[in-house]
Amino acid sequence: MRIAVDLAKAYRLLNHGPTVLVSASAEGRNNVMAAAWVMPVDFNPPKVAVVIDRKTFTRGLIERSGRFALNVPCRAQARMVTALGTHTGREIDKLSDFQVSLLDEPTASSPLVGGCVAWLDCVCLPEPHNEATHDLFLGMVTGAWADRRVFDGGRWHFDQVDEGFRTLHHVAGGHYLAIGDEVDTGQ
Amino acid sequence: MRIAVDLAKAYRLLNHGPTVLVSASAEGRNNVMAAAWVMPVDFNPPKVAVVIDRKTFTRGLIERSGRFALNVPCRAQARMVTALGTHTGREIDKLSDFQVSLLDEPTASSPLVGGCVAWLDCVCLPEPHNEATHDLFLGMVTGAWADRRVFDGGRWHFDQVDEGFRTLHHVAGGHYLAIGDEVDTGQ
């Protein structure tokens, strides 16, 4: 069900503000964390920004590999997202403990999380000031994919599928809002 | 219906990824533009990041005043949001042409747009590199408010009110997704 998304339209995977899972790998160790503070910053070449707290285990993996992936999880994964966002890879192997499956996508340079509805594989743009001062990481998107059941033709289509496919938008704690109805202003 | 929001919880007004209206004022001229690329970057002190293209008229107002406000519009305002996002203040007076009302909030330093469901008044954090390289503006939140019909006790509550109050999440063109159901993972 996974289709490649034109890189010039990769921003549309994040444009509506979903919470993401940030995945990274270094020296044989994978990890995944949750992040709500993420956005596109450019169309073409496609760039993204994400806040990665300095206390996170994932940050060390990103600093060592220079790479990360943004995975867009869905409502069916809400409990897993909360679990991944409230535990640290310093203490446990979150992928094993929370049954996180990884996709077999040979062109991706960071692990991609199974069951998500979109993925953006990124290379870090070195930004020492932003990283040190704001915990802000910028990335160039080098690969993008989506589940074609919910994203096709450059747009999200949630109306025709099970509620479990809807993206999650974090409020606080273990509380989210799922994305809702389409609103078309005809322009 | 407008209540002040504790600054330490102001990030929750943006955490779920709504599209915003960016408003600014300088030398007697107000303007409002739409922006989907916006996110919190810190809790306390509360900071935000927003991408403001160098071609926008609003950017000049922000550069001159050192201030901007983020207004969170709702579904009832979808046509106005598209209009504000597809015209420039260089050519027309958008506030007048699109019947944008401004609130009387004496403690705000930038104009606040009426009919929205949340507002964050911000002072720019000077970031010459980010502004020049990424069109990225950082702001310190100095005031935050929400419509208590949809945000109270530090959380959004859309279930009990008219659909028109739901936040808008931009996909592309004049196409949005409204925010949907609450999802509570019990943690």
C-alpha cells in the first residue's frame, strides 16, 4: 500500500500538522520517539524542521548518523505513540517492548515505522546554532512515501477509510485529536 | 468568550498543528496572512517558530515592528483564510476587503483577528541567520488567549460545540481538513 510521493509535494504530508514519530539509527541501534513540534520549512528542495530535546536518546543517534526519518502515525497506533513518547531508549529497547515493526524500504537511510500512513526520510542540514540554542533540527527530505489508501494524487483522503487511518494531533499527555472532515473553499 | 491562557500552556494552542493567521502592524498599517508552517519550540518561556516568506507584505511589518501575532482560525472562517492566503497586502487592504474584524485587546501589541479561537501575541527573537536562510522567524509569546467555548482547562474541547469552531489544517490550495474527534490513550 506504500507509494512514493513526489519530493516537491512531500510538504503536504506534514502541512496539516500531524504529530510524528522520529526514528533514527546509529551503530546498529534503532530508536523511535514522538514529536509534535515539526513542520515543513521549504517546498523545493523540501526541508523540514523538528524540535528534538537534548535529553532524548534519539538525538544522540541523529547527531551520530546525520539522518532521521519522520513517520506519520495514525489513530490505530495512538497507544503506541504515547508509549514511544513517554519512555526513553536509554532505559529500554522501545522497538522490542512496544512491538514496533520496521519497514523494508531499501532506499531509506533511517528506519521507517510500520503501520504509519506517511514517511519522510531526511538528511540533517547542519545548523549548530539552532541545535544548541533551540533544540531545532533541520532536514532535507530525500525520500517520501505514503499509504495510498489515505494519500494519493498529492492529497489526503480520510473520508473513505476506517477511522483508524486518521492522523493524530497531540494536545497534551496521552490526549490527541484525530484529523477530521475535508473543508474545501473552492479556490 | 475570550479568556487568558497561562503562558506555560500557550504551546497547547498550536500543538495540534492548526493553520494560523499571522498579523502584524507597523506605522499605522495592519496586515494579516495565512501560514501553515508554524509550531511551538519551547514551553517556558514559550517560544514559537513560523515560516514567513520574504515576498510577503506582512514580513516587512514584522521586520519594522519586531512583533507579530498568531491567530488560530476556525472552520467558519475557511473562506476568509483562503482569501487572506491568496492575496497580498501590497495590492489591497485585506482587512477591509475581506471584512476582517480586529479585537479590542489593550494588552496585545499586534492586531488580533476577531472570530478566531485562539491568539498568541509574540515579540520576535532576533535570528538573522534563520530569517535570511530559511524565512524562519522565532517569537517569544507574551500574551495568549482562547475562546473558552473550545479551549478551557488547558485543553481543546470541540465535541460540544458547533462544527464551525473546529480548527483548520491546511492541505493545499483552498483545501483544508478540520480537526476531528478526541482520542484519549489514558496516560
